[in-house]
Amino acid sequence: MPEHAEHPGPPHESGVAHVRICATDAATAHRVADVIASRYPRTRPPSVSTTADGLVEFVLYTDTLDVD
């Protein structure tokens, strides 16, 4: 089974949140994503991009119902 098969899907699924983090540097965005993942262990790894205005953008999905 692929690794992502156990992770939450699109935000239309009950309990799944779509999270967008924008920061001036990747280290800051990573710290915020790590805090979310430490609370919600089924958080998918973020997709990472740079916005038109030069911000680092992390987009991730997290299952808020499956909390340890």
C-alpha cells in the first residue's frame, strides 16, 4: 500500500483540514508545520512552493479527528 494511502484526503472529508502556511523563509514554515504534525500525527507532508511575492508556501492536509 502506498505511504499516502493512510493519510487524509481532500478537505471535503469529515475532520480533514486544508492548511496553508506562508513565511519569509522555509525554516519558519517548517517549524509551524512541525507543530501541527506533532498535534495531528496523520498530517500529510506539505507541498512546498514560492509565491509570486517571494514567500515560502507550505500546503498540507491534516486529519483532526485521529489524534493520539
